[in-house]
Amino acid sequence: MPAYRDQSAEISAALGALPTGSAVSAVANRLLDLFTGGSIAPGTRLPPERQLATTLGVGRSAVREALAALEILGIVDVRPGSGTYLRGHASELLPQSLRWGMVIGERSTLELIEVRSGLEIFAARLAAERLDDDQLARLGEHLDGMRAGVGDLAAFVDADLAFHHLLATSTGNAVLLDLLQIVRSLLRIWVDRAVQDGEHAETAVREHAAIYDALRQRDPDAAASAMAAHMATASARLAAIEPGPAT
């Protein structure tokens, strides 16, 4: 285990108490302000939950939930039996402010579904103009994986996600890819639950086949239209799912 300097006292002094009744998002935002200020070095072990809760004037559950959100995004590293550590330099953390804001702020699932739909449609249009033959061939392999996974929904979901990730990658637009990954990660629990039976899977296969055919023709309008049709049915399935543990 690499050596570290105990900065618990400095961190506690820098944080201060939050207003009474502050939500988890406020705890996370206070921590983020501190992390991106440049005074806390990467690898620094944070004070224990109990100490953070006392310093911030909130319950331990609020601190625990805030740290869990930051861990999911790779901002902190929770090591059982050791503690919670800060990852990355401030310069590496700052560009992720959008990602943080979306996770720790209160966002409607329906709004995220709308954003995802628009991004996927735009990605399909760009991909039709920019993808190369190797990417097209690999998209075909993922489509075959979806077909083979109709009877195995876990495998189907994996192939579906791989198809969409590669399509976004083939746009050559790193910002668009990152935005899509953010939205998908926030919707992951719903995405995993959206395809609940073979009939849903077969519908999704047909919709992805239409997208693939348009991409193969290098037709941006057709690709966007096919993705829009897929997003309409996929979004309806997502919106119908009751919230639960995230995917």
C-alpha cells in the first residue's frame, strides 16, 4: 500500500458544516468543490464517514450515498478495510463536472430518456457518414450477437450495448461518445430491464437491423430515421419501468 499523508484535519477544516436538511447532492457537491480546488492530492485517504458526517453536520447515510455516487464515477476509490481515496488530479477531475452534476443532481428519468434519444439519433446520422468498413463489419457481428441472444436476455443486452457503443465510437466525436456514455450509465438499470422477453428482443433486433442496413448504405437520413423508430419503442419501454436499483 503506497504511503499517504493524513490530511483528515485539513479536509475537515476545509469542508465545514452544511445547512440543516442538506440533501445528498449538497454533500457530494461540497466534496467535489474541495476535490477540484487542487489542495487535495491524488491518493489522499479521506476522513472516515463518521468524521465527515460530523464535520458536515449531516447523517452518515447522506455521506455514504454521496461517496457511493462519486465512486461509481471513478472520482473516489473505496477500499474495504482501508478507507476511501481520491483519484486523479484536479485537472483530470474538472472536465467531468457535467457527469457529476447529472449524477448527484435530481434528474428525471424521462428527461434522460429524451436526451438519450436525441443523442442516439444524431450519432446514427454521423456514423452513416463517417464509419469505416471495419466498424461496419463489427456492427454486423454485434447484430448477430443480438439475434443469437434472443433466448438469453443477458447476452442480448450485452450485444445491444456493444452495438450502440461502437456506433457512437464510429462518429469520431469524442464529446458525443462521452455524453452518450454518461446518459446510458445513468439509465443502465432501466436499460437492463427494458427487454423483458423474447418478443421485445425480436422487435429490437428488427429495429437494429434497419439501422445497420441504413449504415451499410451510408445513408444519414435513413440511419437517423431508423434510429428514431428504435428510440421511440425503446424509450416507451424504459419509461414504463418502475424505478429500482440502477443499471
